[in-house]
Amino acid sequence: MAEELARKKKVRGGHKASATRMMSRADELMASEGAPDVSKLNQLGMSLKEKLQEIKVFDSEILALVKDDELED
């Protein structure tokens, strides 16, 4: 159970890092001179929504595993 918890935390961390990079790209696009590329911003927005859903799933799975571990101890 502990191995599964560690693996899920690691995978969640990867998704979170990816989402952070996407947010940085969106910030760069917004800060660039001239009009921002709306299509790229829309694409990043959709990708971020998908990442958020994936992170929420991992959060739920991790929470369930943590509760199970606490019950065993």
C-alpha cells in the first residue's frame, strides 16, 4: 500500500509540474508585446482544465490510500 501511495504522489507531482509549465507559458503569452495568440491561450486553457481533472483524481486516490493507511496503524 505504501508503494502505491508513493507512486501516485510521484505521478501527481509530474502532472502538477506540467500544469505549472503550462501556466508559465500562458503568462508569457499574455506578457508578450502585441496581441496575445488567442488560439494558443485557448489550447493552454483546455489543457490546464484536463490537467486539473487528472490532479483531482490523483488527490482523491491519494486521500483514500492515506485514510486506509491510517486505519491500519
